[in-house]
Amino acid sequence: MADLNEVTQIMSANNAFVPGKRIKFDFGSDGVILLDGVAETVTSEDTDADTVIKMSFDNFKKMAKGELNAAGAFMMGKIKISGDMGLAMQLQSVTSKIKLGG
């Protein structure tokens, strides 16, 4: 199973960011992934973002594998979003750019 560094590299290789915007995935003690559409990079830098998405890293991996529906997870409280909700809605296109293996 991919770890945080591997996922960050996969997302970076696939340009998994929204141009001109910063979205941070906050995985708590597992770390963060910053989709920096301003610098056009994907890093593990914990900095300010337009939208912050808090969720477990396990649920993120399930979402990336298509095993967890983002909208359903949000409704169940498995995902918490602060900042620009419109950006969060664009994440389906971002997660579709990455496919994690089992």
C-alpha cells in the first residue's frame, strides 16, 4: 500500500492540482499533501491553502481507489472541509488523475 511520500509523488507526476489554487489534504498525524496550483507543484509542505480537507489517510486512499465516494464520505463526517467549498467540489477531477494500487 502506498505511503504518503509515494502518493505525493504520484499526484505530482500527474499534475494533480487546480491551477491558481492551493488545496491542502490534512491527514492529521499522517501528515499533509499540498496541491499547489500557484507554484504548480504537489508537496508535503504544511502551509496556508484556499481549501483544507481533513480526513484520514486510509479514507483518502479508499477514495483514490474508487472504494469511497467523496460526497458520501462528506455526508458521513469522514471528510471535513474548510475554506472554498467550490474547490473541494473540483476534487473528483483531481483524484481521477491518480490511481492507487492495492
